[in-house]
Amino acid sequence: MKPDKIYLSLALLIILTAFSWFTSCTHVANIANLPQVCFTGEVLPIFINNCAISGCHDGGGRESRMALNSYANIIQDISPGNPNGSRLYQVIISKWGNLMPPKQALSEQNRTIIRVWIEQGAAETVCTDTTTTNGSTGGGGNNVARACFSRDILPVIVSHCATIGCHDAISHKEGYNYTTYTDIMNSVSPGNPGGSRLYTVISSSGGESKMPPSNSPQLTAAQIDSIGKWISYGALNESCAAVCDTINPVTFSGTIWPIMQNSCTGCHTGSSAGGGIVLGNYANVQAIATSGSLINSITGTGVPKMPLSGALTTCQIREFEIWVNNGSLNN
């Protein structure tokens, strides 16, 4: 279960909780009907991104006596089922004195997610992002990993096909505009990759029909395969949470480069690279990371926000920040 699926329920819970604070100073809201909060997908990232940062509660910094980088460590200051009796919860909601994180309180949404998790028993729940082959989500024996349009398909197509002078909204070369789901579907036959022009041109071995052209950045085999599977599943316009992990080590090869291949290299490779900025390899990326331009671009600080295919998620930006802060290593 992901946070966006419980926001409406949490909104009601927040109102009830606020009322309880004014009336009895205790949390009396009923959470029985709320979906299970996932520790690995919702709770742990909050602590990793806000508390277990370098020099604080990462297990090796000045606050090493209270590491908040794993379930085993976090649960030591949690009383399952009892937020008011949980020291860790009390410090993140404190209005006097020892508020954590210092000078920057967690958002009300994040505090509520943690509280609900504690009231539900503070279990080490693990969640996966799977859907069935017929497009539905949830339980069932045939769950398999799925390519999701908003997360896996659109960034690749925009970055490699909807470039200036090709299939962007202005140029729409040969009448094809590949910037939106509706426009992309004009060259897609749901359930039939072989009958979909989009798939046949990107999977072509060569010739005039090959897209992108041979002198432009090419899609990887994995990207072509994902598009083919998305079409075979029915080419649904699904919006999924981005796969993002700031818990395990953030590396260039495993974290940063895959994001850039999906969202950046299509526009920033070769002699016609957008803005003259080439991002074809580690050395290129490391150079703009060192200059500060990389973080400024993806956060929109002083410059237009990139990538054009859609802003990176807050978690992905955090991954880039972690990588840069750790020295922009070629790892």
C-alpha cells in the first residue's frame, strides 16, 4: 500500500486526532478501517531521509546511540500499539524542547503515517509493487511485475522520441506527437506489440524505419522490452509511484544512471544535445554534479526544472543529493 491510497482516510484521521488533542490530550481516533501501513515502503524512508542522515542517526554519527536506519533500531524506541508511550513518536511531535528533526519538523502527513503504523502494531511490513496480468492490483496467485505508463514508459518515449525537431508537440514529425498518453496511443494497438507502429520502429534492426535514427541516442534492450510488455498488457494509462530507494547505498550505476537513461540522455547526448549539455557517460554527469548544475536543474533552483519529460520525484531528487553529497562517485 502506498501513501497516496490512504491520504483521504488520513485526512479524516488528522481531523479526529486534532479534536482529541484539544479535548483530552490523547489520541482516540479509530484506525480500524485504515489500510495497513507498509514499514519498508512508507515508514522507513521517512526516517532514512530525515533522521538517519550522515552525522545524525545513521549509526555512526554524533547521535549513534539512537540509530534510525533499520527496523531493528527503530523498534527499540517504539511501543507497538501505543504512540503516546513511544519515545520516538513523542520527539517527532514535541512542541516543547526536544523536537526532532531539529528546526525542521516532519510534515503532518509523515507524522500521521508513523503514528498509524505504531497503532497498527509497528510490524515490519514489507510491500511490493505488483499487478496481475489483467491489469488489476492486489492479491492473487498470478501477480507479476508490471511496466507502468507514467513511471516506466512515458519518460523513455519523451526523452528519446519527443525531442525538438522530431516528435514533440510542435514539430510532430510525420504527424506523430509522443508527448502525452493520448497522442502516443495513435501508434499503439493495445495487446498487439507487433501491430503497433511505436513498437515496430523502436525494435527494428535498421533501415529508414528504425527509431530513434541511428545518429541519435538509442533505447536499451530493457527499455524496448518494457514498452513491448506494456503494450501486450493492454497499454493502460496507469499512474504508479516511482520506484525509489534511499535505504540501500545510492550508486551511480545502480541508481543515478538508470534514471538519467530514462529521463535525460535522450535529449542530452550527441552533437545536438539540448542546451549544449552532454550527459552521455559518467564523466559528463560527474562534471555537472561537481559544479552544482545537476542539483539546481532537477530542483529548478535558478533554472528551468528538468527533465522535460516530467519532474523527478522528491525521493529521486533525494537520491541524487545523496550521491552528490557522497562525492559523486563512479560506483
